Amino acid sequence: MTHRYFLSLALPLIFATITVPLLGAVDTAVVGQLPDPAYIGGVAVGTVIFNSIYWLFGFLRVSTSGFASQALGADDEMQSSMAFLRPVCIGLIIGLVILLFQEVIFNLSISFLGVQGNVKAISSVYFHIRIWAAPFALMNYAVLGWLLGMEQIKATVLIQVLMNILNIVLAVVLVLVFHLGVAGVAIAVLCAEVFAFVFGIILLVRSGKLKVSMSTKELFRNLYDKDPLKRMMIVNRDLFIRTICLLAVFNTFTAKGAVYGEEVLAANAILIQIHYIMAYFYDGLANAASILTGKAVGQRNGQLYEATVQKSYFWSFTFSAAISLAFFLCKDAAIPLFTVVEEVVLITKQYEGWLILFPLASSIGLVFYGIFAGAAEAGLVRNSMLVSVGVFLAILFPATHYWGNHGLWLSFIVFSLFRSILLVRYMPALEKRLPFMNKQTSA
């Protein structure tokens, strides 16, 4: 496998995934044009809640991609179909449960984040509108994961790009033209997420890759086949734990930042949105690594696996240097795009240097996660995240005591660095779990 082939997968996926954080970034930028920083804080809190909900069940996309790519590599049509049908049913059920318990979710989230006053009221408006997209957003994880695993890259790009274009247009029109405020931002996201699922199903059916030629009885028997279902649930469990760890870090970060006042909360929200954009560059690389690793596992192809690892190392380091340099050169122009409140801009500039370090600290952890996901060996990812969260919490309290918000950012960067270090250390353990790699080593 050449660098060109790796990039032929990675670049479109980078383009697609970089549009994902624009849902939050556009929301922040649009309400940032309003005169009160409480609007930024309110939408930031609402976005954190939805990031928490969707990240918590992000395993639906990740595991679907891994199992679909393995089925593609093994040329197994039945397992390809099951790789989609199982997670889309799970996504629907989870989404309906979220709607049922929406008040409990909101109240617990607000209590945990310690939000009060205007910020709470604004976040409530945002939450209670956008929540109705939850079943569609979660089922769309299965759609996107399956299309990725089946190497339907153009379809994946098209879904995410059109979703974000729709969100941007609706947000600008509803807020700046019809003056609907935060409600307009939430309606825009709701419409975009529903559209993405419906359009994704259309593309999935038109791809011709989903073939369900069995009877209804056979379909349900295969859908609930004990062994593959158990394997999927184990992977999803480990990815679920990994996501809980991520949520603990990001929600603790937001809650701790809120202690320093609305202006610092708004400044951190802007920087975190920029961090998401950086991270999703790596998510495109991770998706490419996941697809190729899954194919290698399905084909039992040690050479493809080793080439994927090598290319992942190279492009992780290359993108780290490029992203850090780009932010350093463009930060003075980028930050004012998110708010017109001068005080928030000035506070943001005090902490922007931490984002220059983020790509260098996090790249390997963000990209190599895709290799483990493609191999459906999520237990090692879970372990790395548990240790990293422990390090984050150990540093957080003394660091924030002495250095305030700078200590908060220091804790986050160290957390990101440990994710990278530990996944590199776990690579030999991963290879021992791949039978075709053991045979190759023995030979």
C-alpha cells in the first residue's frame, strides 16, 4: 500500500469529518454576534450536553465501521448486512429512551455543570429543541459507520458536507434574519441532523452494498446470532467506557472553567471548538486506518496491516506539524470570528498557546485509535483511556489551585499526551491478538 492510496482514503474522510465540529462551531460563531456573552456560554453548555449524549454512544459508528470493513475484507455479504442492521436498531432504541428521559438528562447535566442564571435559561431553550433529533443522529452513526467500513467514501463526505451546509444556512437565516436567537440555532441543528439520516439511508440503499436476500425468519436469526452479537456488545462496551472517560474529562473541563466566570467560560468554549476542528483532522486519518486495518483482519493480510501502521505514524507526525503551524499563523484572525465581545477575545488570547501544543501531544492517540477500532480490539483503548483520565485528575486539582485556568489547560494537554503514549505501548499487545500477525512473526 502506498502513501497515495492511504491519502486517497484519508483526505476525503478528513474533509468529511472536519465538517462535524462545525455544528458546534457555527452555533458558537452565530450566537457570538449577539451582544451578551451569556449566549455563547448557554450554547456552549447545550453543545457539551449533546456532545456528551452522542459521544457516549459514539461506539455505534466506530464499531460499525470496524465490523463492516472486516466483512468487506472477508467478502461476507450476510455479515456486511448484519454490521448495519444490528447497530441501527440499537441506535433507534437508545434515541427513543433519550427522548423519554430528556428532562432527567437536562436537569442532571445542568446540576453537574453548575450552570445558573441566564446561561441555564439559554441552554434550556437550545436543549429542548435539539433533543428531538436524537434518534436520527444515533441511527445516522450506524449509517456513516457502515458506509465508511464499506469504503463508500464519497457518500460519507456528501452526507456530512450537505448536513453542515444546511445547518450553516439555516442558523444564519433563523438567527440573523428572523431573529429567533438560540431557538433558531437549535432548529437549524435539528433540521440538519434529521436530513442527514434520511439522505444517508437513500445513499446506503442506492449503493447496492446492502443485500438482504434472506427470509424474515433468517434475518432475525442472524440479527440475534449469539456469537457475533456478543462480540459486538463486548467491543461496544469497551468503547462505551472509553467514551465515559472522555466525557468525564470534557465535562470536568467545562465545569471547572465555569468557576472562573462567564467570560472565561466563553473563552474556553471558543478554544474547545477550535480544538474540535483540529481533532477531527485526525479523525479522518483514524477512519482511514480503521478501514484498512479492518480489511487486513478480514483478509488476514499481515502486509496490509503493517503498511497501515507505518502510514499512520508518518501522517500523524506530518499533520501535527502542519496543524500547529497553521494555528500559530492564523490564530489572530481565527478567534475574532467566534465573538464580537472584545473582553472574551482578550481572555481567549491568554490561553491560545495551549492549542499550539495540542496537535503535537494528541496526534498518535487520535489516529491509532482507528487501528484498534478496525481490529475490533477496543479493550486496549479502554485501558489507555482509564489510565489517562487518572493522570488528568491527578494533575487537575493542584494545577488549577496554583495556575487557575492555565492549570486546567495543562491538565488537558497532559491527558492528550498520555493517550498517545499508552496506545503506542499497547501496539505489541494488539499484534499478539491478531492470529495472522503471530503466524507471520513465527515464520
